[in-house]
Amino acid sequence: MMFCDHCGERLDSGVHTECEKRRTLEPPRYCPQCRRRMKVQVTPRGWTATCSRHGETDSPS
């Protein structure tokens, strides 16, 4: 099961068009694998989001 990285809801539980829009401007807030809230660090060069179970994700280059 996969979860939306912005609202934390299941991807198959509805339409996530607003989440997709926010994804272009904001870092993810929830782990898409386990739905845990991630620790997010924003810097001038990008962002990193860390799940306590699944590790770190970096902003696209």
C-alpha cells in the first residue's frame, strides 16, 4: 500500500490533484511507504526529508 507524501492518505482513496500541485513547491511531509510524518530540512539548495524507518529522500537536482 502506498500513501500520498503530502496529505498522508492512501493513494487509492481519492483524487490528490491539490497534493500534486503542492508537490512542485513543497517538500514531502509523509513517508509514502509507511505514512509516518517525516523530519524535513529546507536549505537554500533544496530539502531533505527523513523517515525514521525508511531513510532519507533529497530534493530533485
